[in-house]
Amino acid sequence: MYQDVTKQAAQAMEELLAAAKLERGDLLVTGCSSSEMVGLKIGKGSSLEAARAAFDGIYPVVQEAGVALAVQCCEHLNRACLLYTSDAAD
């Protein structure tokens, strides 16, 4: 599962960056449900493995593009956003 999710996340992010025409230094806010990624209802099957797999696919793509990434947390963490920036975006 890990490798499939990582590959799909990377491909989706490449397509999103191309469609959005983001530039170096821009901020992209994203979020998804790890529960839904493993086929369950939101909040009913959180999966750290699925979250890691998605992040490991997404982050290198945005880092290479020089785009800062903010990831929205789940409702259990009050939907807070975590900000990740690449050195290229600084």
C-alpha cells in the first residue's frame, strides 16, 4: 500500500502544480483523510502509514518546485495547519 499511495500522491501533486501554475515561494494548503485513503469514513480509521505515504509522495514534488506546503490536520487536532517550507522557497 505504502508505495502505491506514495506514487499516486506524487503524480497527483505534479498534476495539481501544473494546473495551478504555482510559482516558487507560493503556498499550497492541502489536506486529506487518511481514513478515506484506506477506504473508511472520515475519522473512523486514521492511518499513520497512509499519511506518511502521502506526505512522502507530495513533499519532494513541492520541495523541488520551491512551493511551501501547509497540511491541514484532522478534526481531532482542531484542523490546525502544519507548515513545511523547502529551502528553495526561502
